[in-house]
Amino acid sequence: MLRRRGEVARKGGEEAAHQYKMKEKLVSIGDDYWIEDAAGKKTYKVDGKMLRLRNTLVIQDSDGKDLYKIQERMLRIKDTMEIEKAEGGTAATIKKALISPLRDRWTVKIPDGEDWSIQGNILAHEYRIEAGREKVAEVSKKWFRIRDTYGVEIAPGHAAALVLAITAAVDQMAHD
């Protein structure tokens, strides 16, 4: 769960989960948005690129360095988005399940790594990202009373920028 502003999450002297604040419907293409950490510091910027054939979002660090590019894959049966590393190569491919009777289900293919699954209520921003049985991140609106805002809590040992890029891509796909 997210802590009060500025409070650092620690567990037995070790670092615990990292929390970030994001907005629903992150950006429209052409808009920019800052992702803040639990202390309210602008940590990552989401840049919505205009004048492209495909929806494109770029995740940058606080200094403006590109980290990941998110692009919608066109002409696919299933909804698919690809996240590319700034230096080139695929970081992750996200696919929505064709049939999901009770809960939204998505898969995240990580090259040279374990695939992740996303399950929960994506539209309500209440879901978990897992690698096997291990929690990678939890996304929830219940941590904030601010309208159109939700939190992302990322377990230690996972690349925050990549998890946030995946969250932004899922949000973009779910609300298109």
C-alpha cells in the first residue's frame, strides 16, 4: 500500500516496494505527463508523440533521456503493444487475451526472461502484474482520493521504468 507523502517503504532494514502516482488515460497522443514517486518527485516523463501512423508513447527519465518507446502493433487479431528499449531491441510485448470471462487477462513477453501475467480489473485500475507466482507490481486507485489518479507499487528487484511503461501501455490499450 502507498505510504504518506515522503515516507520511504522499508522492511527489516532492506528496501521494500517503490510507489508511483499515475493518471488515468495517461496521455492523449501529443500530450506529456509526469509520473511522480511517493514523495511527489517527478521521476519519469511520458511523452505522447504526434504525427505518427501508430500510437507512440516515450518514457523518459527526469533528465529527458529516452528509456522506452511504446508502439501499438497494427493489423493484429489480438490487441498488442510493443515496448522497445531506447538503445534498440524489444523490452516487452503485451497482448490482451482474446477471451477472459470474469477478469481481464494480459500477457507480457519479456525476451530472455520469464513471461509476466496481468490479471484483475484493468478499466478500474485494480490489477496485479506477476512473474509466475511472484508479485512484480500492484496497480490500484484505492490509494488515492484524487480523481483520475492511481498508484503503482513495484516490488524490489524489478526495473521501475519498464513496469511503468507496461502499465502505461495497458492503460492506453484498455481505454482506446
